[in-house]
Amino acid sequence: MMIATKKKKARYVLYLRVSTKRQGNEGIGIDAQRDICQNFIKQNQGTNLAEFVEHESGRKMYRPILNEAIAFCEKENAILLVSHLDRLARRSLFFNQLLESNLEVAFATYPDMPRIGLQVMANFAEETARSIAEKTQIGLNVRKKELKKKGYFISKTGKKRTKLGPSLATKKKAAQLAGKTSTRKSIQHAQDIVDDVLRAMSRSSSYKELAKELTQSYVPTFRQFNAKKKTNPRDDDSGWHPSSARNTVKRIHDEGLADCSAWVGKIGKK
């Protein structure tokens, strides 16, 4: 990673990150990061080519949206612009790996910081993240002791709670939303691959053979289709299984995408 110096009329790609979707929806952090980056671009007479927003922990090494932003920078020969160092990474190992790459990065809040200074700040960001995690665990332990002793604890909102974690109503609502989203995506997946599945069915006499045909034909599984960052099935070791092939055939038939009854009747439960 090359630390970009102040450049007039440079091309930038914004990377904005918060740890949770709730923070993003409420505008906590994202709006401030965007303002800082846009002011930096304006002061340097630059151009904002694109913006990538990620809801993910800075301690995680796998960051699909960041990968997309980096790929876009490489394609457009642009500079990745981040408001603060800890928005890019909270692990010094990950940050140092980026330092060794050819990626050009600018930090809007300290554009003139030398490489060694950024490394020190990366170490500090990692230690801060570790401290937050430890304090969170201490808080959970205190709650557990209160529950064991009194049978309840008072939440930050002043409510009396008898157990840790979200309420039953919140869990049910989240499960309902997740179920609807999963069903919708499953249908989209079936619509996308129906022709491939029908061709594979014509060469198969069991769900095991169908799964093998779909894998060998590099037809994306639902997991691959639903991944945040799309991957090429040729590069993914995971493939189809008889159970996933059976579920997909059923979905194709139930949604009226194709009549699979004859094939299903012929192979039975094989």
C-alpha cells in the first residue's frame, strides 16, 4: 500500500465503514465519514468516482465490500480514500498486509502522516478494539452474576430483563424477516439456474447424479449465489449435494418455472 500524498485533481474512491447495520441506518459514523472525505476531495480539487459502504467489524480480515473497493481502485487507477485509519482496519496484521500491496490509500484526517506513524496508529487501533471487546465481556459477566443472584437485571433503557440477548418479540420479528428474505432469494436463484438444472436433469437418473452434473457444469449453488461477494464456481471447492439438488428441483416445480413431476416420478427417491 502506498500512502497517497496530497494530489490536485486526483481520482478517489470512498470507503466508509461502521460495525453494525443499525449504526449505518441511523447515520452514526457514515455521514461524518462521508463529509470528511468529501471536504478532503474538495480541498484537493479531486474527483469522487464511487463510494463503498460496509457494515462489518474492523477486526475481521474478510471484508467483501473493501475487496470490491480495492478492485475498483485497481481497475480505475484511483486512490482509496478513508476518513480515519480505524475505518480501514482495527488489526495491525491486516493493515500491514495492505501496506505491502500496491494499493494507494489516502486518510482524510491525517494526509501527511508518514508510514511509521500510521503503523503506530494501527497498533493503537487494534489495542483499542481489544479493550472494547474485553469491557463488553466484563459487562456480560456482571449481567450474568446479577441474573444468578436476583433473577433479573436493569438494561441501559431502564427495563427489567430476566435474560440476556434480544427479547422474544425481537427474535420472532428478525426470524420472520430473515425467512422472507431467504425465500425470495431462493426463488431468484431457481429462476437464474432453471435452464442449467433442466439440462443436467436430462443427463441424470438420481439426485446424486444431478448434484454431480451441476457441480461439474459449475452451476452456482444457493450459497454461492447468495454470497455478499460473488465468486466464480470454478474457484469454489464447495459443490452441490443430493439434498440441495432435490430442494432446487422442488422449488423450480413449486414456483411453476418448469414441470419436473415426470423426472421426479421416474427416479423416485434415488
